[in-house]
Amino acid sequence: MKMTIAEIALNIRPRRIISTAILGLAVLSLNGCLLNKQPEARLTSEPSIERAFDILGGTPEGKPLLRFLYKKPVRFEYGNTPGFCHKFFLKTGRIFLPKELKDSDKLLALTLARAAYIYRLYVTSGLEDVISEEEELGALFQAHIGLNIGLMNADFDQNKSAKELKSDFCTYIMDGSKSAALSARTSALSSQPECQRPLDTLQAQRVWLNETRKAINDGTFYRLLYERDLRKVRKGVLSMGDAMNNDAAIRALPTYDIYRYQRVFYDKHSDIFSHMEKLYRDALKSDEAWRQANRAGIDRAREEFSTCNLPE
């Protein structure tokens, strides 16, 4: 049966309208997705640090670490103060790396890996400060990355400033994880204000926390908090003005509120410390399993660095 032109037009028009509407909705949906998509976080503006990120992201353990950094971004920059070390200013979201490694991509990737791993522990644990145990675990992770990227003696020979980096790597492959962790702890507890050290240990923070629990009745709770802030001032991670403002804010609380604050403070930090202890134990177990799985690579590295840490 033939249809008139008018009938054909009436039959087709609704279909065209529906198709056009569907197409329009699809375009709007796509534009909405593009508008809502968050731009990828910029972790650095330094091309050399970008290259170090590429190296880190090319390793099995570095890839998930990099994903974490994009979820919880922090800026990596070069420090302009003395000290061949990484420095954390996490309240302002910045981590500084030693400028001396700017032209050594692999060695920069090592330092970046350690600092980024410590940052992930800091965020995951909920700690207020970087502590010795985080530096210890960071040293083990740094060695993993060094083995993953196939470090050679020549890589260290290109940068004479990296003697400590080479020593840390050699200690891990030659003497094992316990020696590497102990070396990192010794360095973390040494007096190096230019590197924000000495750091606290988890045990020392536990002792301090127990003192705050007893101090509320004899009026020393304020002093303990203020002295902790002064230690941060000496390490350069807190300004004197902020320390004084914190002290004034606590002292201004009514008596009832200060008792409540003290109880909440103790419970919160006790839970954080317990969580950090678990993270530490789990990381040591993971390192032990990693060494077993990568025994052949460690043996090859021992041959390459057979003269490591020997007197010159």
C-alpha cells in the first residue's frame, strides 16, 4: 500500500525527533563526563623529577605507589637548603629532594621512591610526624627499587655526592634487611637539623603519650604539648608562631573541655600508634618474602657490587 508524502512525513518525523533527542542526550552526557573529569594531579614541575617518576612507575612496586600519589597528591621539588636528604613539609603538601641528584635519573628515582613510600606510610598511618620506623621501611623499599631498575656501579660513579645512597644499597644487598634498617635508624636518630633529624621512634612517642595521660591532673599536659611543638620548631617543620598559637588555643579551653580533649587525644593517638605498629610488622614480612622471591637478582647485584662498603 502506497503512502502519500504527507503520511510519510508524519511517520518519519517522530523517529527523527527521537533519534535526534537520543543523540543530543549522548552528546550532553559525554560533555558532562568531560567537564566532571578531574585533571590528573601535577606531582612536580621539574622535568628531571618527572623522569624519575617514569622510572619508578616502570617497576612492579613503584606502579601502585604512583597510583597512590595521584589519589593523595603531594608536590615534589628540589630543596634550596643544605643537606643531602629528603625533607618533608607535609602540612603545606611539599617534599624536597636533594638538588645534587638532578642529573642522575636513576639515583633521583631511588631518593624519590624512599620519600614517596614514607609519605604513603604517613598518610596511611595517620601519624602527625615522620618517625624512625618509616625511614627504616623506606630504606628497604628504596633497595627494592634499586634492584628492580638494575643499578650498576657506573650509576653511582657518575655522581660523587651519592656515597650515602650507595652505602645504603650495598648494606641491603650484602648484609640483609636488618642491617639496612638499623643503618637507617642510626641515621634517623642522629642530630642533623638540616635534615629534620633526630626523628622520634614509635616507642618514644608511646612513652610521651602515656605521660600526657597522667599529666592532666598536675597541670603539665600543656607543657608536654608545647615542648613537642618546640621540637618540631627546632627541626624546621613548624613555625614558632604556630607553636605559640597552638599553646594559646589549648590553654584557652574550659576545664571540662580540656579533660575531654585529653581523653580524645590519648585514644586517637593510641589507635594511630597501634596501626603503625601493624604496618611496620606487615612491611617487614613483605620484605622477607620479597627477598626470597628475588634471591637471584640479589645475588647478581652482590657480584656487581662486590667491593661495596670496603675501605678505600
